[in-house]
Amino acid sequence: MKLKFLAATAAAAALITGAGAAQAQTLPPGVTLPGGTATTVTLPDGTRVTTTITGATTLTIETTGGPNPPIRVNITNFTISGSAINYVGTVVVGGASSAFNCTVNTATGAISGSQYCSTAFGGGSGGSTPPATTPPVTTPPTTGGGTVVTTPGPNGTTIITITAPDGTKIQVTAPQLSLIRNVEAEQFLLNLAAERLTINNVQSFVTQRLSQLQAAGLAPGGLSLTRNKDGYIGVSAGETGVSSGIWVDAAFGSIENELIGSGVDGDTKALALGVDLTGGSYNVGAFATYTTLDLSGSDAINESDGYGFGLYGRLSASPQLNFTASAGLGKDDVYFRRTAGTLVSSGDTERDTVFGLLSVDGQVAMTESILMVPSLGVSYVKSETDAYTDSNGFPIGGVESDTTLATLGATWYLTGGGVLPFVSLAATRQLNDDIPGLDRTYGTVGAGLVMTIADGVNLVGSVQHLIGKEFEEGTTFSLTLRKGF
């Protein structure tokens, strides 16, 4: 069986990588994102050939109709070196599957490899290239970056036209369209990473800080467990006086993320300033934050910085039952630069974020000197990155995403001394949409100290390490200082 595909199929397959790249590696195998690219053409003998991009390094080539039995080629990976693209996978003919390995030179049109290689990419005897008058195929925009029209051109070339939302028409090459789609997909991944950092920061600024101070007897409803040479210090359970306070929290985190480009690493910094009112069984307050994120790798750079605002409240029915809630919003300036071979896309945009958190915790005396504080919380973050025009004048679509997390954890304090050392362990589960390849369940381990350094001045220092994520790593150090009045 000799069924002739378009030479343009090779160009369509190249939409998910950039020309000149040494290796196609945008996302780890198995990670799929919203959107995709599909091209369908009809050959003169009536055969319909459909090329569908199914992942970062995967695609399928299928035929229907025409005089020959159908073929399905499953490309599982490919690499690019100069003008040569090497595809590997399997081919299914008549229900039988066999290995597929093919090399296509996009400059000379030369095709070599295993059986059905020339069939899949337009070579072999009796083959022909459809005329340029073949009806174009329109691919709906994946994330709002414009409508894409793919038209087979002469000599196996592909003409791609993007119509931006404002009606502007831009012609791009297959590698350029690939770069645009990579940028849009990675903006989605950056949204998810930023959402997790937002939740971590709010948990640190609000839930963990209040629980730690309460455990130390420095907040209402807590047990007076820290002591100085004269005995216990801090606010006892049930005390009804109302006081105010001001606090500052500084955090620094190191991050590695293999999902962006061919892998990025960097750091995040956060600074929060808050004020609160403390009564016999409650604590209410407000805070403002400034955060930065700086990630870079061999082919991707992401920088963001912005401000956020939030309110919080904590109600202590007893030391054994405490409720905490927080809500707020943030706005970040975002810069993203992505390369693919010799191609570069860069640009500036903005990201808006809203968040909410609700948790419950309690104190359980394990022994005379060990206090355990179990906790359960649910957090929600929604973010939207605006569409923008990149350095090439290409439209980059906006991205919306949201994350809902449930966290079950516990902190153990060693009591009785002038300071309270503690260790913590928590497991987190993402409750919303499953994204194959991204870990929905992960954990954190931590340790720290709570102490009083002067009259009415309290200090909390801690470190937390992310565990259980296959493609991400991170460690965060934080320091909180509170002055009561």
C-alpha cells in the first residue's frame, strides 16, 4: 500500500517546536495543556490526511477515505538538528503495529527511514503534492491569540496566517507559530506556579503565623507555654483585653521547575506588612504584600513582581478549636522571554489574582512537653494573565486558570523553654481539574522557632521544603516579627 501524504505534513508536525533547536523539549512527556494544533487536507484521490498535535513531543498522522486502507502514525518523540527532523513512534496498518523512524530534511525535502516513512511524509513513487488551491484549514484559537489559517503552499511549503482579535493579519512560519503556542502554554504553567506560591504566602502570613503565636501563648485562646526566668509569659486563654499590633513577614524561596521550557530555576521573594486587633477570643487584621518571581533557563526567562492586599480573621472557640479565614487580591507585572533555536519571543503583560482561604486547627497535648496542632484547610486562587503583543508583533493569547487545594497537616512544638522549637508536616491535594503530568498530591516538611525577644516583641523563624512533586522543587525561608501595643 502506497498512500501519499502532503509534504506539508512535516511542516505541520513541526508546529510544536522551533526550527534549529537541538532537541524538542517543551514539557515533560505526559504533560498536556489546553489547546493544540490540527491540520486536515484532502488529496486529489479523495484521501483526507489529518495531523494532530497531542502533546509537547507527540502527534498523530491519520488517513481516511480514498482508495487505500487507513494508516495511523503515532509519533511519540522527535528531535530537530538544523533542517533535519527525526521522528520516532509506531505505525498501524490493517490493525498491525510496527516501529516507525523517519528523518525529514525540511530544506531539501529528502525523506529517509523505515517502511511507510515516505508514505507518511509525502515521498515515494506515484506521490504528488496537492496544488496551492487546496481549501485552507482554520484552527480555532487555543487561548485567544488569534485565528490560525493553514494553507498548503507550492513545493510542500505551508502558509500560516494569524488573524489577531483586532483583525490584524500576520503571516508566520511553522516554527514561529510553534513558538507562539509554546509561550501560551507556558504562561498557563506559570499561572499555576504563581497560584501555588500565592497560597503558600497567605498560609505563611496568616494561618501558620497566628497558629504559631497562639501555641506560644502570644495570641488569644492559646496556652501560655513559653516562659522566661520569672515564669510563663503571653496571653492566657479567655483573656478579654483588646490590643493592637503590627507585624512584618519576609520570605525567600528557591525554585526549580522542569515544566517551563527545558527547565528553569530561580527564586521568589515576598514581604508582607500587617496590622491586627486582638481580643479575648479573636484576631482580625489586614496586610499588604510585595512579591517577586525570577526564573530563568537555557531557553526561557520569567520575571514578575507586584502588590497584593488581604484581610484575615481568627476565632478561637477554645485552644482545641480555632477557625481562620482570609481573602484578598493581587496584581503583578509579568515579563516572559522564550527562545526556540534562533527565534525569540518576549513581551510584558499583567496578571490579576484573587484568593481565599479557610482553615480549622486545634491544640492537643501529647505529653507534658510536646504540643501537637493538627490543621485542615481549603485554599482557592484564580489568576488571569492578559493577552499581549510580543517583540515580533505576534499576538499572544491571555490565560485564565484557578487552583483549589486542600491541606491536612500537623505541627509539633517542644514546650517548656524560653523558645518553642517546632517541626511540621503537611499533605496537599489539588481538588480541581486534573492536568496529566502535573502532580496533584504533594507535601511539605518544615521546622522553626517561636520566641519573645523583648517586651511585646515576638519572633517566628521557619523553613519549609516541598516534597512529592516530580517536576518541581522548592525551599522557603521566612521570618515574622510582631510588636504588640
